[in-house]
Amino acid sequence: MSVQQVLQEELTYQKRKKAWTPTRVANLAADVLCWLIVGLASLSCVVPFLHIAAKSVSAEAYVVANKVLLLPKGFNLSAYNKIFHDASILRSMWVTIVVTIAFTLIGMFLTISASYALTRRDLKGRKIMTFMVMFTMYFAAGAIPDYLLMNDLHMLDTWWCLILPLCFAPYNLLIMKNNFQGSIPESLIESALLDGAGHFKILSSIVVPLSKPIIATIALFYAVGRWNAYADALYYIKQRTDLRPLQLKLYYLIVAANESFQTEGVATTTMTNPEVLKAACIIFAALPIICVYPFVQKYFVQGTMVGAVKG
């Protein structure tokens, strides 16, 4: 076959490839539909955040009149000024950072250790242990028994009431356990045992390095969950106001603004509108997590897919 014939066939193939065949039209329509669905889902997440951010830096008159959508009107930082000039806010931020770090480290230690132990076939009673852990996902005692337990353990108004009660999540254990079973070859662990390595050595030198995606994912679950939680602090922290985490402090700040704004006889011209203050509090509390998320995003999707429950 001559070079001219080869070029002619290649030209014919390219023309057929560019032709609007029914298959190509169907594929293009499917791609457009997928992009449309993903775009709408993304907008449903981004647009509310942009709306809140715009309200937090807008003039109060525009916010009260519901004229602020996605762009701020009458640029005003009075709400942020009120937040940063409250000295207890910095203390609450420090409490939240310390609690979140300690909570995440303890939770990860317990989850990794329990997940590895429950994947060992030579562990007697592991099925019963797994059932007992999973049982707590569906049945819980409730808020009153939890409060009475914290009181009996003398943990009210302490750091530990914010760290220990929720530092172990059965759902996270299930994901990590499935990841260990699906991604760590059993032959690799058996060969390490034959070489004389103990389980602590296997866990630290083999299992953990090979499980970085799922570890980053579960750590993000723990950190975000603790950072956004305030209900337990609302129940357990009463006397020591210096132990109020950021979310609870912002909650009380918004409540106080609402009460002051609605009280007759108060000079409301100097009072920050509750809606503006609420929007500023949301942005202030969410910004640290938003800054951390991009650094673990590449592990997040991979870890979730690897650790997914397979039927």
C-alpha cells in the first residue's frame, strides 16, 4: 500500500469520526446531561455560601430589605468588627482548635486500632465485637442519660466532656475496616508475620502507609464533625464560660444580638442586625475548614471510593 493510499484512508477515517452519527449525537447528549447535573449540584453548594458571604459584608438596610443576593451592597464590616472585638472569641477559637486536634487524634487512634484488630481472623469473638460496635449506630441512649453519665464521671465543665464522648464513630470504623480488608493483601501481612514482625509493627509500617487516602478521609470526617458541633457543649458547659467552643460562643452571640435588637428602648442604630451578624458568624466559623479542605481533597474521593461498602 502506497503512502498516498494510507493518507487517503486516514483522511476518510477522520471525516467519518467527525460526522454526526447517531452514536456520536447520543454520546454528546449524555455528556451535556452529565455536565448539566454536575453543574446544578455544584451551584446548589456554592450559591448559598456566596449569598451568606454577601450578606455578611452588606449594609444592614439592604439585608433587611432582602435586596442582597450574590453580590454585597453597601460594603460594611461592622459585623466582623463586632466579632473580632469580642475578646472571648479568640479564647473560643483556641478552645475549638485544641479540642478538634485532640478529638481527631484520639478518634483516629481508636478507629485505626479497632479496624485493624477486627480484620484479623485469629481474633476470637471479632464478629460479636463488630456487632456490638455497629449496634450503637442504630440505638442510642439519648441526651438525658448522656448528661447523667457525664455528671457521674465528674466530666461536666471540663475539656474531656468535649473530647471523649464522641471521639469514636462506628460508621468511620466500618469504612476503615472495609478499606483494610479490600486494599491490604492478606499475603503481605502473613509474610510480615513469618518474618517475625508483630501486629504493632505491621500496623505502623505496612497498614498505615498503604492507607493514607482513607486515613485522610476519616480524619476530615472527625475534624469537621467536631468543629461544627455545639450541642454537647451547650449541655455540658455551664459554669466555665472560658471552655465554650467557637460554635457555641457564636450561638450565644447571635442570641444576644437578637434579644438586644428586639428590645424596645435600645439604640438600634448602633446595634448590628442579627441577620448580618449571623451571616458573619457562619463565614467566620466555616473559613478555617474551607482553607484546610483543599489539601486533603485528593485523598477524600479516593479514600471514600476505596472504603465504600461493597455488595
